[in-house]
Amino acid sequence: MSDPASCSERQASPPISGTYLKLRRSPSPPVVNGVPLHVQRAYDQFFAQKSLPFRDDEPLIGDPDCSWKSVQKHMLRACPFKLEDMIFEERLGDGIDGVVFKVSIDGTPYALKVGSAPTMPSKKNAGTALLQMIGASIAQSEGPIYLKPEIESRKDALYNTQAFCNEARQKPRFNKLPGAVPITSFPRFRKRFGWLKANSTRLFEDGRMGPPCARVGRDRRAMTKDGEYYAILYEYISPGEQHVDMEGLQAQMDLLYLVGFDICDLKPENWIRGILIDMAALESPWEMHWSHRAHKHYDVNRISFLSQGV
């Protein structure tokens, strides 16, 4: 066997020319009417989701239907009260999304949130309907509902949501999974009493401040004095320096994480006494822009403005 050639005998490699240094370009994405196809698809998906029906004309009386078909749709049920039943007490605030009033019905205070657009509030508001279904399912269940402990994808979050439907409670998926989390109680969330239509003539009468006009960047929204808008009636949470139940607050965060809800805007003004006021800040895994990379499990002891009330 011959000896390998020495270094001096080896043929020198040719110099690297500029041709070899050029990066290989990826093919250009297909274009339709001047718009990249992937952008057009995302645009179409976004508006297709916005056009999905999520308003139910059935009044919000009694427990919701917890079948898998209903859980997938989680539509907002109608408010059993009418605008004529309400006594307007004060205007709590307004912004780009609309205006909030404190109203009373038969002496009980409520918060009425009126959207600034003459269309149904966004799908994000239907997340509270999903939470109502989860709460009803827990109350109806004869035993614990087991959930997967780690959410690593949208599929994981949807499987955990599915665990609360009637069909899944009969044939549980995770009851024998090592480390599965048993859910036996529903934490404290702000109550919602359904959607209704509100005429702005009624909203801004009796000397109340006129319709709001708000601007964020280039987005400007203004309500007119004779328009019809959609509203959602909520439980009124009175501000105060009362003690915050940190254990109950952590239970909220734990359940929101397990069923895939993201808190899009974690800021102090969205919370009163440890209760999330702006339910539109929740984004469910059913929404197109949900991402498991942004999905977080919060430790309330590390959120300073929530732990200050302890």
C-alpha cells in the first residue's frame, strides 16, 4: 500500500471565486394581484374569523349548553335586560373601544360597556362565554376534570378546553396522564350578563357627556348621537383598598394558562381588587393570532401591582 501523498505533493485547491460566495436566493413567493399569497391568506383568514357568527339570540338565563359543538362556537348569549330597564348613574370611562357606564337595574349596580363601532364586538369578547361554559361544566361534573399540565401548542390548549364539554367528561382523555391537573372548582371571574343593542340617543341623554371620540395612531373612532351600537352588560366591581385574595388570583392565572387564554394587556388599570375588569384583554386559543410562544403562566407574587393589595 502506497503512502499518502505529502503536503507538498498535494494539488493546491483552486481559489474561492466570488461566484461561490453568493448566497442562494430563495424563490420569490407567489403573488396574486400584486399581493404575496401568504399575506393574502392571512388577510382572508382574519376577516373570515371576524365574519363568523358569535352572537346568540338566546337569552342568558341558566347554564349554557356544554356540548362540544357549543363549546367550539362559544357564542355570546343575549342580555335578559333591556336598555329601558337601566338607570344611568355615571360614566366610568371611554377610549378607542367605546364607553363604559355604571347603571342600576332594580337597585343592583352593573357596568355597561358600549362598543364604539356599530358592529358586534370582536370575537375576543366571546371568550367570556367560553369561561362561562367551563364554569358550568365544573359545577355539573361529579368528579375532577383532568387537564394536561403543560401547554406547548394550540392543540394542547384546545384539548384542555375540550375536556370540559359533555362528551369529554364521559370519556376523559387525561385522567390517567402522569402529572395531570385535576380541576374541581371555578375561580372568581367577572360575571357577564350578555349582549344587547343600545341607541346612543338613550345613552347620552339626561345631560350626560356626549359621545366619545378617541384616536390611537391613525385609528380614529367616534360615536354619533343617533347611532345604534352593541353593548355588553358586566358585573360592577367597585374600586377600593380591600384585601386581594392572592390564592384565588393565582387560581385564575392557573386556569387561564391551562385552557390557553392569554392576557394581552397586563396593566394595573385592567384590575380591581385582583379581579380582571377588561375581559376583552383575554385572547383564547380559538383566535387566529394566538401563539404558544407568547402563552405564559403567571406567578401573581411576581406581578407587583397585583400583590400590593395583600
